Amino acid sequence: MNKITYLDGMRLHRALVAGINNVISNQEYLNKINVFPVPDGDTGTNMAFTLTSILDSTQKKVYPRVDDMLAHIADAALDGARGNSGVILAQFFQGLSDGSAGVDKMNPESLSKAIQFGAEYAREALAEPKEGTILTVLTDFSNRLIELINNQTHDFEHLLEQGIEEAEKSLENTPNLLAVLKKAGVVDAGAKGFVDLLHGIFNFIKNGDIKGFKADIETQRITVDMKKNEITFENSEFRFCTECLINGENIEHKKIRESLQESGDSLVIAGSKKKTKVHIHVNEPAEVFKICSDFGKITGEKADDMWQQQEDAQGHKSQGVAIVTDSGADIPDDIDLDIHTVPVRYNFGDIGYVDKLSQTPEEFYQELATNPKHPQTSQPTPGDFRRQYQYLQTHYDSIISIHIPHELSGTYQSALNASKRLEKVEINIVDGLSASVGLGLIVMEAARLAQAGKTYDEISTALPEIISQSNVYLVLKDLSYIVKGGRLPGWVKKVADFFHIRPVLSTKENGSMGASGIVRGTSNLPEKTSKFILDKMDADKSYNISIGHCNTLADGEKLMELIQQGHNGINSIYLMNIGCALGVHAGPGSLAVGIQSV
């Protein structure tokens, strides 16, 4: 075996891959001990996702020089950074990169210097650094390395062994520095993840054979009994863990911090003057995105519901089957059914948005009506789904993911691709064959079954019938929007306008959308729509009804009233604003109705 006496780009990459795989294999444990800054049980998932971004980015490109390799690693980590610990870790890699500038091959001295930069960068990224976290362990580890170098320790193996011993001591001391950790009887999850990373790297430095190294180290899921640490914590003041990436020139982190520090807490700003990741806990994600857009072009917006995650992590809801959908399903905001939603994205020109988070429905439809650039929608990426699934598999036994039809969107395929990368978890990716309020009814019924304690097999078996009993109908007021979106030829609009008719669209058996009837004229649209819908309903059956409106609340309320008056078997009825997934094509003033026989 060849003992490692220096680190070039290739050796650094291989050592880091070993460390990353060690973190990934322990992510469930990290999720279960996650109580700070919010006990939402996702630290392991976020760290694993951040580090997996490095694996994915460096799989085909490894630089021979260590400084070039670290620059590439830092950039990949920043792009993929998720969560408080993930963004801190990305900033640590940025410090490693800047601290190794000009270094071709790394010796113990240059490694210690780079790690010192990394620890300092990580601390500077936080508006309010807290001791007893990953920051403390980073600092203690770095200080120990510098002390060893000053005492003439010039051997990689001995240097890291002694440094990791110090990191372990620092980790074990975290409960003494943070009361919330002592209360739960755990160490800090982010700090534990960093120590796991160090152990994987050290094992490679000590035992790794350069020629015999395999990059696809097999990972394993770890079962952890954390029942002794199940303590109830109150929800945080702020609901959404909000993040975005800013690309620009001469981005000033200080000014971003000044602009955001009153908006929420857990503010972390990482990256460089050209690419910056922002992480903050807030109640209004849209305001964060607006502020950040003043500093450059923003991408990668996300906002995780920490209140829902905290319920999952503390086991307050069903821990059997997790129900997942995308924001193409329109579901009432006040429904408490433990549904996990992965958002669709859309953009007006160069400005991107996250469905139902970046803009209010009123703002969306106002811009839709006034912006000359018609928006384009894009399905969630496999990475969006993978991060959601990785988190859920820690807290649930199985997952059922129900989505808008593959005939209408690539969302179903993205979810399917993401599911193929999961191991040892039952997951069923279902084509909902419906959209908007129709898909919402399907997802809500699946969630009710999960909440009632039905098994994965029972819900999967029931879904085909639930889907077949659910229909959605869309009445368009202005055909301009569906023509702009490319879903209807312009000549059809001309014919419809000439004859003063409007098509009623519905999803077919294969999930594609087509005309299922017409209404005449656009005046009194609620009355005409209710007549069409009531004709579709059997007088002897009961129904769940979901009504969606495109920023026309009065029409929606009138339609709701007319349907309730026209049928005696209404089991439940909901009213909501339609999201962007259908709204970009429907346009302001349109109405949609989902009906589900029960």
C-alpha cells in the first residue's frame, strides 16, 4: 500500500469522496438527532444533498492541481447547498478553495492553512454565530491542526488523527454549549456530520490504496432508536426555510445581510462576489426573493415548510405512508392532511418564481395579464424530488408520490428518475391522470387513507379506482393565454370567438387534455359552469367537490353556491385560487371544478 505524503487534485477528490459517502451512510441518524436551529429532522438530508452535488459535479471532471479541484468543489457545493448546515459546509469549502490558491500539491502545512480559512469563512457566513454547533467543531479542529503544525507535526496521518480526536471532544461538548441539545440528550447534528466527513477522509488517508480506490463506495442505511430523545419542541417563530442563489458582479454580502437581517433568523450568506447562496428562516419567502433580486439574478429558489417537517420529525402525524405531490395539484391551504408538495417553477422572461411561494395568486395573475412576456413553466428537477424523498424516508416507512399526467408535463418522469436512486424504501410513483383541483382531490383522498392508518399496499391498490372516480373540468374565459402557451392553435380561438363559445376542457383516460363540451358566451360564467357540472353528476351519488378560480373569487363563490344548491349529495366542497401550473394556460377569470364520486 502506498502511504499518502501529499494531496494533489486527484487524491484530494478521492479522500473527499470517501468522507462524503460516510456522511451519506449516516444521514438518517443525523436527521433523527437534529434539534437545532429548528427540530425539523432534515440536517442529514441537507448535508447529504449538498455533498452529493459535489459527487455529481466531479464525477467526470477531476483536476490535477489541488487549487483547481477545490475551486470546482466549492462551486458545486454552493450550487447544491441546502439547509443551515449545508450552506455553512459550502462556505467552508469556499474558504478551503481561497486558502489553497496557488497550491499545486497540498502538504500538511498548506492543508492546515486552507482549513483555517474554511473555519473562518464558515463563521463569517452567519449573522449570529452560535457556539455548540458545527462552527465550534470547525474552529476547534482548525486550531488543533495549527497547533500541531507549530509543534513540527508534518505527517498527514498523525496530523489528521490528532485533529479528529480534538473534533470528537468538541462534538461531545456541544450539549454543554447549547441548552436545546442538552435538553434532547444529543450532540449537534451538523457538527456530527462534519466529524463523519473527517472520519471518512482519514480512513482513506490511513488505509486508502490510490490504485485500488473505488469511487462508488457502498452506502448503508442505519437504523437508530432515538425514542429516548423524543421531546416535544414548540414550532419556531418562522415557518419557511428559504434559500436562493444570486449570480451577479461584485455582490456585497454585508448589504444583503443588512437588507435581510430583520426579516427572520438563521441567516447564512455563503459564496463569492459572483455567486452567493442565501439561507434564512422567514414567514414570507417571496419578500426574500424580491430583496435578493436587487443584488443579481436569482435561481434555485426554495422554501421548505419547517412546521410540517417538525411535525414529521416529532412523530405527531402518521409515520406509515408519506403522500407526496407537486404544486400542479391545487389543494386548500387549510387542509391538515400531511401532504408534502414539491413546487413547480415558472418564469416571466429572465425572472424566475416558485409556484405558490414567490408570488401571491393575485400578484401572479396581475403579472400574467400585464407582462408582455408569457410565462414558461418547468417541472421540478429529479434533485428536487430526491431531496424530498431522502428526507421522508427517515421519518416514514414508505412513500406514494402522485403527479400531474406525463402527457402534460415531465414532472412524473422527474419523480420516477429520482425514485430510482433510492434504496431500501418502498416508493410508488403514480400518474394522477388529472390536474389542478381534480388532482388535488385524488391526493387528498390518498392522504386521508394514510392518516387513517392504511398501508402502502392498501393505498396503492385503492388509487386506480380513486383516480377513475375523479374528474376535472376547466372553463376558459379568455383563450389568449392557452394559445400563448402553445396548448391551443390560434385558429381555434378565432372560431370560438366568432361563434361566442368557450370549450370546457377535461383530462382524458390517458391524462391528456381535450374538449369535453362547450359553454356559450363568457357572461354569467358561474351559472353556465354549474349547469355543465351538475349535468355530469349522478343524482344518486355523493361527491367531493373542489372549485378553483383564476383570481375571480366572486365567480368562484357563486359557482360554489350554485353547485351546493343543485345537488343534495355534496360530501365536501372546497374553494381556492388556482396555481400557476394550470393558471398560465387558463388565464384570469377562468374556472375549474374537480368532482369525485364517493
